[in-house]
Amino acid sequence: MVQVNRRTFVIGGAAIAAAAVGAGVALWRPGRNAARDGAAVLAMVLPDADGREQALAQWRGKVLVVNFWATWCAPCREEMPQFVAAQARDGAKGVQFVGIAVDDVDKVRVFARELGLNYPTLIGGYGAIELSRTLGNDLAALPFTIVLDRQGRVVHTQLGPLKAARLDSLLADLAGAG
Amino acid sequence: MRVTSTGSPPRRLPERLRYAALALAVAGAQAHAQLFAPGEPKLLPPEQAFRLSARALDPATIEARFDVADGYYLYRDKLRFSVDPVGAAAAALPPGKPKHDEFFGDVEIYRGVVAVRVPLASAAPGRTLTLSADSQGCADAGVCYPPTHGQVRLTLPERAGKPGPFVEAARKGWFK
């Protein structure tokens, strides 16, 4: 996880005005404390609901939204319709949602059908929880969502539901910036 | 906040390099704000949200107890108990509060303190046993924890009398 110590914050606070003029947001680039490398996300390979292995690297270059979820997680199910809507709306702009289900394939199939899921969801089982821990999900809770930009950098991680306004502004920034 | 993507670091004048550290600090603060949205709930790890303990009531009965923190709940139908090596008969789960789930229908949940009597398959006076409890719960803040597995090791009394002391679950082996 990104750690910003107290001293850094103090310096950062003092520098905000100067930085706004001088450095601006152009300094947003892979670096020590800025966006993290998403290589670990893109390195994942998991089976889909039909048992075929899928590498997340196949979506390199897209704005990738990776959502860890489960049918036993009501908040997960509640936020997924907005992912379906965003995939339909922004898919042509290079936005790709990918679910990783901490669940059994049978339950995933039933739920995907009920929801009309329009993006792939891979089957991680309970092992996917450990996987999500290595990606910053310290509490191992769901839903957990990671957003990668087109360069494969982690620009947002979210434990708990991703609010619609937040998701929309992220996608507008990232899909528009490409 | 706009997220710009530059393929390579922009060239800088030497005097601006002096600001590089400060600017990086700002970028760090921005990254922090970006990665941890202010609305993100502060959450407990599951072993604190759902504290498991148990005590021996008599040579043939264990009482398992979950202390569910405020703002958290456990699903009644996800609770499972077992006792090794003696074995357990079916535990009588207290009624929960009804909750409607769009996918699973009407379910029951527990908040606060949940005490469950776990009868042993046979009395085992003086024996040291391991109670295992599987549970699954969520936080009102909008997250759920995967099914978790807790264990409590306790020694049964030689004869019926006062219940034994509560023993906290061991931390290890929490995740299935």
C-alpha cells in the first residue's frame, strides 16, 4: 500500500501552492508514492466460467477495472449492475471490467445469468482472497476493486462499493486520457 | 483529479529540480487521496469484528460465543460447529433477526452477542478438546468477509458444576 508519512504530508501541504503552479499534475507518473505498478494484476491467470484459462494481460492497454466479488457478498452484488452499465457505455472507449469471483463456478453462472453480466468473470475460489491481499486488500474483505490505466498502472483501489459518481469520474479521466 | 499519463518524465530546468522532492510529496499525497477515497470505511479485521470464544458448561456441553462488533453481522445459516476429537451433536442456534437478501431470499443474521450451546456427541469429563467454528459475516459499511474458521481449545470439567472460563479463539488458522 502507499504509505505517506506525517513529515511528507507536512512538506506536501506546504508545497501544494507551489506545486499547483510549477509541477501540476504532470508529476503523476509511476514513482515511489504515485501510481503503483499493476504488473501483479496483469500477471494473474485464472479460469473463466467455462474452465478456460484467461490471462489478465490480454486486456493490457485498456482501462481495466478488476473487481473481486462473490455471490455470498450482498454489497458486491448490489454494485455490479453499475459495472454492467459502465461496461456497455464505455466498452467501446477501451474500458474493460473483469470480475474475479471468490466463489464456486455454479453460483457464479447462476448469478451472471440473472444479472446479464456483460464482462468476463474469472473463478478464483477462496484462493482469490489471498491473491487480493497481495494486491492491497489487507482486510481480505469484498468487494475489492482495482482500476488500472492504459499503461497498466494502479490508479485506484477500493475496498467496499465503488460509488457511481467516483467510478464515472475515474472512467471519464482514464478512458478520455487515452 | 485528472490523471495524466506521460510516457517519459518531462525535462526539467535545474532550478525546478529543487522542487522535485516537494512535488513528489504532493503527488504522494494525491496518490494517497486517490487510492484511499475519504468515503472508504474504516474496518476491523474479521477476528476483531467477530470475536470467537468458548467455555465448557459441563462435561458434555460447550458454549460457543461470538461477540459481534457494532455495525457488523453474522449469517445464521453460515454458522457451523464441530468438536475434535469427541464430535458434536447439532447445535441449537438461537433465532436471528430476519434480513431479506435479493439473491438468497429471507435469511437471518446475528448482531451483538451470540451464544450457542454445542452438545458433545458424548460426555468427556476432564478431556481437552478443540471447538471449531465456521462463520461468515459482513459490515454495514458495505463489505463482507469470506467464511472464516476459528478454533478454541478448552478442557472440560470432571463433573457438572459451574461453567468454566471463556477461552478466546486462537488467531492462527482463521482463514479457511
